Amino acid sequence: MRLLISALIFCGSLAAQGSENPTGLALLPGDVDLRGPRSYQRIVVEATYPDGHQKDVTTSARLVSADPKIASIDRDAYLRPVADGTTMLTASFAGRTATARVRVEDAAGSAVPNFRNHVLPVMTKVGCNSGACHGALAGKNGFKLTLRAYDPEVDYQVLTREGIGRRVSRLEPAQSLILLKPTFTIPHGGGKRFEVGSPEYNILVDWIASGAPPPSDSDPRIQGVEIFPRSAWLEPGAEQQVLVRARYSDGHTEDVTRWVKFSSTDSGVASVDDVGKVNMLGSGEAAVTVWYQSQVGFARLGVPNPNKISAEVYRNAPRHNYIDELSLKKLEALHIDPSLQADDNTFIRRAYLDAMGILPTPDEVDRFVGDRDPNKRSKLIDDILARDEFVDYWAYKWSDLLLVSSRRLRSNAMWSYYNWIRDSVAKNKPWDQFVREILVSSGNSREVGALNYYIIHKSPIDMTENVTQAFLGLRITCARCHNHPLEKWTQRDYYQMANLFSRISEKNGAEPGDVIVYSSPTGEMNHPRLGRPLPPKPLDGEALDFNSPKDRRRHLAQWLTSAKNPYFARALVNKVWHNFMGRGLVEPVDDVRATNPASDEELFAALTKDFIDSGFDVKRLVRTVMNSAAYQRSSAVTPTNEKDEKYYSHYIIKRLPAEVILDAISEVTRVPSKFEGYPEGTRALQLPDSQVNSYFLTVFGRPPRIISDSGERQHEPTITQALHVINGETLNQMLAAKGGTIDMFLKLGLSDSKAVDHVYLSAFSRYPTEQERKEI
């Protein structure tokens, strides 16, 4: 018995040990360039295991430099230069090895810290120039730095020329206030920010001791950041070090991990400390975002859910197009099973409401449910896309985006604007052409509907912020006053973009109320801090000379609507996806910035590519989404997907828009809504103007169309809504109206059962269950 038990224990130990052996090993970064005596590179050793998960094994691995006289590696996995040359770094762990090339240049060169690239990042990381400290609009105690170091020249002047020379003492560097206060050697309202002798302290004191050299035009400028690892599936409770390396304009790279601002998009899944150490706290995915000198990026780290789901669940799940392939791939990686497909009654109601904002009639429901054609759902979608109600719905949606309203437009201009939008939807005008026509429009406000965009947005500031948010999904308002704290956009970027709109002019037309919009040959917008204009330039595009004959708006339109623009197509795809799936691949739906990653980036990229390849065909995008099995899933959850809110394992139940609710009440009660100045029978979704008086629409969250922001439309339930439904005039008057549904029931003498069936079919596209019949 003892031998048997010993054998079981021994074999069990072997099995456990074997299951822990990695199938791969990697050094991060995979190659290292060290330039200058102050340079270093922290190393991470990453192991991959048979089930696909990864693990940071740096502390357990053996790291060896092939030539320690060129580069040395210490016990904390920091690689440092010794002499110029090239060598190899080797990592060994559990029978696996990995190598990385190491090249050292200028090891005996200057060790003086650079003000722009070394000193200011220290001050940014410890918070000296944050909005809560000396980066505040008024500074603190007479000491004001630019927010997050957006103007190095100004910061240098403040540090070295103000404060009676006490902030920086070249004669006695250790007596400089920028060292005494943050080390709390003398009292400091901001508390201790770093220790004497710390890397932060040493950079500052060495810079001061070297004469505190100023920033120079010849300084290398940061071009971007690289993040290691970019993605990883980890085990619950795992720790993972994230590294960040900066790339500069002169070709060299630096490990800037210590100076980066880190954050997690989901603190319930992953937390991250100040130096990039990530702790996986729960199941799911989180993005660890990084910000360094206005450069941004993220690492995507995840832990699969502990659910045990057979691979057959995913193999046997329906696949209608590439959306389903990628959706199921993500669900399988996360160990979340997909819900079953919705039944026909649910599908027809969902499709009508999501694509047209109307309910199917009882006859349409019965006809669809009774159809035995296996392709009936695809045919129904094609029929929906050909209907006028589809045009009404999407014209209304784009009217929200483009702020169609008599608040800022005269009636004839408002109608011209709306009719142009509706006609564009009816023609399925490609989205790039639709937006391009807006941007380059000129002429009479009554005759050229698209140009009313410029009558609503009067200033270059307003135009800049609306164009970037409405058409690119970027919120750059912060950059109006300073470099964006979360994104790469600088104040220079903002005012170069704004200068593209500086030559738009208006004059009165021949008829009263008409406005003529045209491009003026002159006009510039000054950068408020520099006091001079900057060459007009789209955010990531090419700048124009001030005297270029090319129309500035055409230059913008060419860049913005290009298939190569990384923001334009994604912004529209996210809006369409959100409309049907109840949640955008990125949320908020109009905040598609780099530090707000998609829940499924591979799916987002595939949808975007398909949209671009189709020629920006919105109808085709709608058809693709609606035909997917992902869209057609039931809202009924399973034990493994009930907590899923962002991977579309089940249909997300959402509240209907105010206009759709009102139109649905009219359909079910057979009593049309009444809007002053509009013919009887006009549906809420056919109103061009958000200023049309309707207490119901206001209470249920209709947006005022003041700003192009998804937050304008309110979806949250309120007490006022409940009271209006119970006691208000809208529903009660419709229920009591002659010729309405109840009046029809009474005249026809329908039984209670028949009446209930009719109401359920009209409102829910199905018959009531037996339990519901009993309760009614």
C-alpha cells in the first residue's frame, strides 16, 4: 500500500510539474539599443504554457550577458551599457531559452540629463505640473508650470529665472528648491514626492550641477511609445510587469517605464501601480493605458473566466459571417458561452425597432413566423433596408448627429438641411461622400442643404471640436487650452486644425433669411499662447503653406474621408454597431480615442476594413451586422454569460429612444400623435426639428441637438416618466380616443382573450404565455 501511495504521489508530482513546463520563452523587448552612459533597459522574461496562458517569470529566470564588458545585467533585470559594441542577452527558464541582441553606442558620452526628455518627465511623473499642483491655471503659491510640461521653454524660464534664483541653484545644486521641497527637506504643501538619492533626485541634481542647460531646437523629439507585452492571457492573481520604450526622432530609444502615467480601464480585472506592475484581480480583459509626453498606448491583459465549456459549444454555434467567427473566438478565449438564437417573434420585432424604429404589424408577424423559408431572416433584412421607414429612422439619427434644429436655423434652412440628409440616406450615399459634401459646401442656405452645418457652427473653435467628435469620434476640447492629458493631441495640433476653418465667411442672400457661405481668400486664427497663426493642418495630416492656393476645407475633407484615416471609418462603424448591439465596441460611442480600447479590437478592425472596402456603404454595414448570428442571439442569459456586458454573448436589452416609444404607443393604440405645424399622422421619427413641442419626447430624453455628444440623449428611467405614463395625457388620451384600439375592441365585441392576443401581437410581436393570461 505504501508503494502504491508513493507511486501515486510521485506520478502526481510529475504530472503537475509537467503541466507547468512552458512551451515557449521570450525576452521583452526582443532587441535592445542603449545609447549614452545614463541609458538602461529593464527586461521581462515571458513564458507561454500549453493552454495558451503567459506568465512573467523574470524573477525566476537566469539572465546572462554574453559579454559583460559591453552590457551588464543586474539582479533586478536592468540592462546597462559598459562599452560600445554588440552582444547577446540570454534568458533561461525551465529548460527553455530566449535571446535578444544588445547594441551599445556612445557609452562614454555625455551624461548630462536633457531638460525636455529627462527633467520634465520626472516633474510630470511626480505630479509637480499636474492640474492639482503647479500645473493649475493659477499655479500654486506663485509657482506655475505648464500642465504636464506642454511648453518646455516656458517651464525652463519659470524654473531658472523666477523665484529669485532659488528654485534652481547652479552653485549649490542640493540647495535648489526643486530638490529641497519634493524631498521634504524643507516643508512642502505637496508632501514628499521622492527621496534623496532616488533616480528622480539624481536626474534633477545632475542636470543642475551640469549648469541646467535649456531645451534646444536640436533636442530629439519623441515619436511614439512601444509597450511590452502588447497583450497576454494570464492566470488569476498573476503579476505582470509592463514595459514602455520611447522612440525619438534621432532613431534612439529609451526605457521610460519609470516616468509613464499608467492606468487600468477595468480596476476589477487588473490594477497597475506607478511603475507598471500589473496585478490580475479578476476574470475578463482590461487595458493598461500609458501616457508619456503626449504619446499614448495600451497593453491588453486578460484572465479567462473559470467556466468549463466544451469546445463543441463554439464549434456548433451558428456562423453567418465573419462577425460570428471573431465574436466566437473572443468568447472562447474568455470562456463565455453564447446564448441561443432568438426565436422568430423576437427577431422580427428587434429588427423592425432597431433598423426602422417601428413595430411590425400582427399580420407581418404571423406571416414571418409562418414562413418556412430557411433564408427568411436575410430576406426580411433586405425588405427592411428598402422601406421608407428605414430612411426616416436613419435620417433622424444623422439629424441628431448634425444638430438639425430651428434653434439656430431659420425654417427654410432647417428644412433644406433635413431634406438633404434624408435624400442622402434614401440614395444610400457613401459615408465619405456624405461627409465630404458637408465639409466643402458653399452657396445659399436654402438651396444647398449641407452648408447649414456651417451656419450652426459659427467659429473655427466650434467647427474644430464638432468635426473631430462627430466624424472622427475624438474629443479634443482639452487641447484648446493645453496638451491633451489623455491623448497625443497637443495645443499646436488643435490650432493648426482650427486654422483650416479660419477662411469660412458668410453674407446675407438675396431673399430674407438666406445666408451665403463661401471661402474667403484671407484670414488666419492665432495660437493664443504664441500670438501668431500656425500652418493649417488636419490632426494627423499634412500642413498647408499659408499662401497655398488649395482650398483649406477641401484639404481637410481629403484627409478626413480618406480610407487611410485611422479614425473616420471606425467612428461610423462604432455608431452603427451601437445602434444594433446596444453597446459600442468602444464606449462612450463617440470617444474612439487610443486610450479607450475596443472590447474586441480584432472584430472592430474587420468591420472597419469591410466598411472601407465596400466604398463606405452604410446599408451594407447594416445588412452585415443584422445578418450575423451575434446580432440574432437571445437576450436570455446562461450561467456563464449573465455577467457579460461587453462581449455580446447575448443580446443587450436596451431602452428604446423617446421618439420610438411615442410612435410605438401610437401604433398599438391606433391613435396618431399630434404635432403643431405638422400634418396628422406625422410620426415622431419624421420630425426634422428637435424644437417641435412635445412634453412626452422631452421627458423621455429627446436630445436638444446643441452639441454632437452621445450623452445629449438621455436613456435613464425617471420618476417623471413613470408618472407621465400613469397619469399623463399622452397615453390616457390615446387609450380613450374614438377609433382607437379599445374603441375598436368594443365595437367588434372581441372577447377578453382575443383582445389580449391582439395587444400582445401589436406590442410584443407574440402571443401571451399562459402565465401572462392568468395574471391579466
